[in-house]
Amino acid sequence: MGAERAFYVCTECGESSAQWLGRCPACGNFGTMSRESREPPGRRTTLAVSRPLRMVELGGEAPRLQVGIPELDRVLGGGVVPGSLVLLGGEPGIGKSTLLLQAAYALSEGGAKVLMVSGEESAAQIASRARRIGCLHPDLYLLCETDLERVEEAARELEPRVMIVDSLQTVRCPEMDSAPGGVNQMRECVLRFQGLAKDSGSAVFLVGHVTKEGLLAGPRLVEHMVDCVLYFEGERFDSLRVLRAVKNRFGSVSEVGIFEMTDGGLREVEDTSRHFLDRRPQPVSGTATAVVMEGRRPLVVEVQALVVPSRLPAPKRVSTGIDHRRLAIDVAVLERKGRIKLDDRDVYVGISGGLHILEPALDLAVCAAVASSRRDRALPPGTVLVGEVSLTGEVRPVSRMEERLREASRLGFSTAVLSARSRARTSRLDMDILEVDDVKGALARLGIYAADR
Ligand code: TYD
Ligand code: MG
């Protein structure tokens, strides 16, 4: 037997090298080159078109298959495309298996044959969970297997419309002698599932675990190979779960699906704004309400701030749900342009409902909540604030203002504070509009501006 040559593959980008290197020459990461013992079997070509054809003569996209869970269908871009590969990533315990079990049940209810493959849990465990959350169906098949060839065999025999593989990291191609979850194993398995999906027209969902750093455990490479990458996110101690598309060859990546984890499985959250709003009879100091966009959906959220005297030479700025750099900037702008003294105060800011918001349209509400807590004065009731705050203290207009205000109005908000440069047509809305130029002006209109120094 000839000695097998070892080679090394970067777990981040998939670059290979004949010798071990401390740093990957392609992506520059340190310590990511891992030993693999055999070249992957030759790549199969999976494209159906092998000679040039006129594009107009090619058939259109096959009709999509509706899963039957509207929040999931929307994130997929209007249902799942037959023959496509969808990767569902998320931290362990977030609810990936639960979501796909419910999807499998909904698909079966809609008349599609579904095969679930699990290498993570025993058949008894899965069946008992399915029974508990009401997801048993005669057209729903389960195979507890980690051997790729047997999975392929089962798929050929059963011919399911949809196949769910939980998880990619546990499947093993027996022709390769490296451990499951390694770069080569995963690449090979994805290629084989891709072939299977394209040949049979089945849609394949692959579950992928994510490490603490937020990357799929294993190569990013897998993300490039699939058609659609979804992430399931949420805080461990909060029941809210957000499903986000980060890549979609068949649709937009701006859509999100919102769920709540309950004792009976995942439940779709329909009136999302109400879910994120802490309603109380009287406004309290340190809170401000904003309208942010999650995908194409406006969400009314509450920003909560607490400003307390600090004993530290560098006072704390702590945020949950918003970027800490963004908070540091908003606080600096408030100090300098809003004339709110904060250099001897610790500032804590959070978002109600456990959501993570990156949108700059939240800036004005963050500034108002911090100023309100610092002055211990509540904002006028029924007010929403929507605007980005620049480093110069100017309040800038943001996109989709009318949609945002319509949502706020629907929930009973009567006043909106926004940029004077915003060209939103607000005349048809039943709201008072306060147009402001800068942070100082906004705080003055809200009755919380007063020079501290
Ligand atoms: P799971 O789908 O197994 O997560 P993943 O596949 O992403 O690892 O979900 C695990 C968690 O969800 C578990 O901690 C318990 C919780 N859970 C509920 O709260 N209610 C339920 O009905 C189910 C099925 C799970
Ligand atoms: Mg799981």
C-alpha cells in the first residue's frame, strides 16, 4: 500500500497546502490549517446545462413549495425552491431541530413527503418530541443515520420532496477516513447533497452548528456552496427567536421571521410591534420609543436607558441589543452637541424584547432615552422618535419613514419626532410631526434639554 500523503486545509476558507503552515496564506487566519489525510474524491459536475443554450429557451424556475409556516416561507423568499440546498445555522439549543420538525410537519400537512435524517438524537427522542408538540404525520419519515451513503440510499428509495439533515456536522462520507465535521468531510457531504437535490428535485435543508464567534463551526466554504443560508438567533434566556436570511439565491436577504419558543414548540409572532413594546400607563424617565425596520417590516421598539453616577475614571457604557460603539458615539454626541453632562456617569442602554438592532434610525431614541434618564424627566406620552444622529449632532432622515409612522400610528402613538430634512408625506397620518434639525433641538422640543454646565 502506498503511503497516503497528508495535506492541510484551512478550516475557515478551505485553502489547501502540502505542508503545515501556522497562518493560512489565503485568508490570513492563524492556527486554522488542519490535517486531512486524503484528497477528496473528484468533484462531480452538478449543472444540468453542459452546452450553450439560448437563455430564453430555458424553462423558468420550478414553482416554489410553500412550507406552510408563513414566517419561514417569507424568509425563504416565498417558499422553498425544489432542488435547492438551504443551510440553517444557529447556536446549539436555539431551536433549529424544533423549527425544522415543525416545518416537516407543515410540509406533510400540505401533501409533501418529507424525510428527516438525524445524527444528533435518537428516534425515540425525536418521536416523543414530535408527539409532544403535535408534529406526528403519516407522511413524515425519520432516519437516524450518520453514514452518507445510507442516507443517499434512503433518499433514492423514498424520493421525498423535502429532506432535512440534522446536522451537517454529524454526517460522514465513509469513503473518506477523516472524522465527521472536518472541512473535507463537510465539503464532500454538501457536494453529494447538492447532487442529490439537483438530480431528484428534492429540496434539502442542512442544519449547521455555529460556534461562539458566530461562524459556522467549520469552513465558511459551506456557505458558498449552498443556495440559501438562514440563521436562527436569539438570547438563551429569552423566548424570542429571529430567523434571518444572510444569503439567498432566490430572494431578498432583508426579510426576517420572528418566533417565540413556547412549551408547545415555536410559535409565530404575528403582531410583532406589540410584542416588543412595554406598555405602561404613565411614561417613565429613561425610556424612548423608536420605529426600526427589520427587513420590510416596521417594528416599534422601546429603548431603555439608565444613567447613574460613576466612581470609575472611565465611566461605563454598557449596551444590550445595540452595538456598543454606536452607544459610545451617541453618548459623545449628547455630551458635546446636546450639552448633557455624562462624563461622570455610567450609561446602560437596552432594547425591550431581546432584539438586536443595527439600524442607525435608532440613534435619536437612544439619545433621548439617555438624556431622559440623566435629567430624570419622562418624554411626552405617545411619542416616537426616528432619526440617525451624525457626529455633528445633526438629525438625519431615514428610509421608509411613512411606513414606520403608519405602524406607530396604528399602535396609538400620536407624536413623531423626525428630521426636518425628511421628505415623508405625513399629511394623511393622524399624527403630530415635530421636525428637528439636531439633537439639541430635539431635546428642547421634548422638554428635557437644559444646560448642565
Ligand atoms: P432544539 O430545537 O433542540 O435546538 P437546536 O436543534 O438548535 O440545538 O431546541 C432546544 C431547546 O428548545 C431546548 O433547550 C428546549 C427548548 N424547547 C422548548 O422550550 N419547547 C419545545 O416545545 C421544544 C421542542 C424545545
Ligand atoms: Mg438540534
